[in-house]
Amino acid sequence: MNEKNIIKELTRSPSTADEVQHKLNSQHQSNSAMFTSLKKRGVIEGTGTYRKTRMGRMAEVMRIAEPSSSLGEFLQNE
């Protein structure tokens, strides 16, 4: 799994990191680190909505950041 897979999933539908992890069958540590990196770089952002994870904790739903210039820059650099 890589950041592009996360971006593809979030393009389809805003999701929590846990939901993407489950859909992509990825490891928590890798998934969490990539979400953190994408958020710090402004590629993704929180929606302000929270949902329960599979462990019962609340997690923010993430989406592709607006404006999408950060996404374009990210994809060009890959």
C-alpha cells in the first residue's frame, strides 16, 4: 500500500483512517503514518465529522483537501 491508494479511496468517499485501512487490508502503523503525512502536507483534511472505528473509538472522517492544488503537486512529484 502507498499514499496513492489512500488518495484513491478518499477520492471515492471521505473515510476515516480505520475505514481505509480495512478496505485496503493494510497495517495500522503504515496507514496511520501515511494519513499523518498527507494531512501535514495539506493533501487531505478533516471534514469535522466523526465515526466510530472498529475498536469503538471516535475518528475524524478525512477527505481530499480543498483547494486540490496540494493533490496536483503530490501527484506530479510521484
